Amino acid sequence: MTATTEVISNFKIRTRSRNYLVYLIIFMGLVAVLDQYISMIKTTAIPYIIEEYGISAETFSWYEALYLAPTFFIFLLNGLNDIIGRKLSILVLVLLMGLSTLGIVFFTPTLHLFMVFYAIAMFTTVSNMWSIPVSEESPASKRAKYVSIVYVIGLIPLQAILPPLLMNTLGLNWKWMYGVTFVMMIPALVMWSFMRETGRYNVVKAERRAGTRKNHLFGVGVINRHDIRYILIASSIWLSWLVYQFLYFWAGYYFMDLHGYTLGQWSMVLLASLVMAIIGGVSAGTIMDRIGRKPAFIGGCVGLSAILVVLGFGRGWVLPVAAALTGFFTSFTYTWIVVYVPEVFPTERRGACMGWTTTVARISYVVGPALAAILLNAFPTMEWFWVVAAVLMLVPIAIMRFANPYETKTHELEEIEQRR
């Protein structure tokens, strides 16, 4: 398939060939793998962190709330997309991921040093920067599908496969659960060398040179009231989901410390959950392109809330089944975020608007761990812990119904910018 062109403003956007889109989806998928792995490996690592540094589960959660406060500055990382472009910003992101996790292996003899490198690593996972290039290069009719494929690639269940291999087979320290990210960074850097700047960002650069668009730093002076409205809508929904996710990260502790699962048994439960998450992501992308972003998301939230209650009160075989279904609906609902948030903002300030959206949403990085600490203290056996998580996933439904955001299904990004 040969590349064609389409005209936006007075400049031409080069529509990428099918081969390049396949490459871009795979590459951004690899970056998403790094992102999801760093985010999710904590689910298995928490019991080892608690044992290594001699602290309680509640204490770790309070420290996490403190050390993750700097994630409020994520707008600085996301804003680079509009300043230096998508390609160089991805390079910065990948390097931060690999180097910070390597630091966990070699430079964390104390809890506080661990928390510093842990916070840097977690900082890189809050940008969702990998969703921007694919969103900008995809045809409108398949944008949700392609972005969801990238997200699904990120769900390759390495969090379940690697810990037993690293520790039980290779005899490595638990910190290599994080350090292996550095190894995965190397092929990502090789693939990065073939990346091209997105066509839409090149148009914005040309218009800036021609004087028809303003240069800006982090959206200052160009963000309008429509942007602010969607920053508030998207960030409030994202915040609710992220607070829920911080509770979900305690699933490993719930299974291993409270229900007596071994590392191997928990890894099998996590593997089932991540496989179902892949199915959930693929399903969500397809359904959103067919029936719309909003109805798909609301349905996913209802399903997730219901299964979380089962996770809290289930016993025996019901527990691993509930965990697997939780993975499906967690992924299904998050797909709305990775699809809708980048597509609803204008190209010239997409990075900045996503940055401010993630900055507001990152209140969750303080609220989430603090709420987990409170709930762990109040409900040490964690049944009602999961009920609270279920209630949290009903909040986005109320926000969606009240705010009624613009439906973006099958619309070009330029049309969305004009009509939202």
C-alpha cells in the first residue's frame, strides 16, 4: 500500500503506509509494555518490599502517598510533546523508564532510596505518551481499534511470567522484578531509531514557522475554555479509575498474605487476569468503534463494580475466577482513557492538554495510597476494601452522565476539534 496525502489547513499531511502503521503500533506497544510492567509489577513486589525493609503494608502505602506527590509535575513530561515533538519525547520517556528501574537494583539499600527510584519509575507511567503517535497517525474509522491494540500489546503478561523465572529459576534478587525493565528498554531504543515524527505535528511546526500558530510552553496562552472543560471531564474520570487501581494493586497481598497463595500460585492467577485483560482491551476497542465511546465505558464500569464485590466475598475457586474477570473489566474501562483522552484535544496542544489532564488526575497518586492505608487498617481481611473499590468505579458513570462529553466515534481529529 503506497502512502497518500490529505490536506489540513494550507499544509499536507503524509498519510503513513500500512507497513509503517504496523511498525508504529508494535513499537508503541513495546513502550506500553514497559509502562504497564512498571505499573503492575508492584502487585507481586509488595510482599517482598515489606519484608526487605521491615515495614507494614499500611506504612508502605503511606510512604507511597508521600513519595508519589511529585507526579503532579507530569505536565512537564507530557508538555515536551508540543515543544520537541513526539519522537524525542518518546526517547526521553523510554530512557527514564529503563534507568530508574536499573537504579532500584543497584542503589536502594534503604527504604527511602528505594522510594526515590520507585517514584521516578512510577512518574514515567502516568503520561500515556505512547498513545499520542498512534492516535495521530490512525484513520478515524479505526483509531480506537489501533490505539487499543497498542494498549493490549502492553498487557503481555510479563508481570506474571518474569518474577518466578527471575527468582525461582535464575536465583536473582526480587529487585530484578524492576531491573529487567532496563533489559527491555534496549530493543525499544533500537526501534525508536526508525520512528518518524507524526504528520500532524509536522503540520503544526510548519504553521508555527509560517506564523499562523503560536508557539507555547505547556499550553499557556493557547488552551481555551473547551480544552479546560475536557481536561476536567477526562481528569476526574481518570482520577477515579487510578484511585481504584491503587486498591487493585493490593491483589497480590490479598492472595498471598491473606489467602495463603504461593508466588507460583499467585503468578498463575495474575497470568489469567492479564490474559483476560488482553481480551478486555481488544473487545473495548472494537465495541467503541461500533457503538461509541460512552456506552462502552459505562457498561465496563458496571461490570467491574459487580465483579469487585465478588472478589471481596468469594472463596475457593470463585476467587481466581473473580480475579480473572477483574482483569477483563479493568482493561475494558481503561481503554476508554487511552482512546478518548488523546483524541479529544487539538493537535497543536495535545501534549500540553494531556499533561494538565494527567496532572489533575495524579491527585490519585496521593489519594490512592492514602485511601489504601486507611482501608487496610479499617478492613484487615479486605472484604469491604473491595466494596469501596467497586463504589469508586461507579463515580465515572455519574460524571459521564452529568457532563455528557462529545462522542468522537469515527470522527477525524480535526472534526472533533471543531465540534466538541
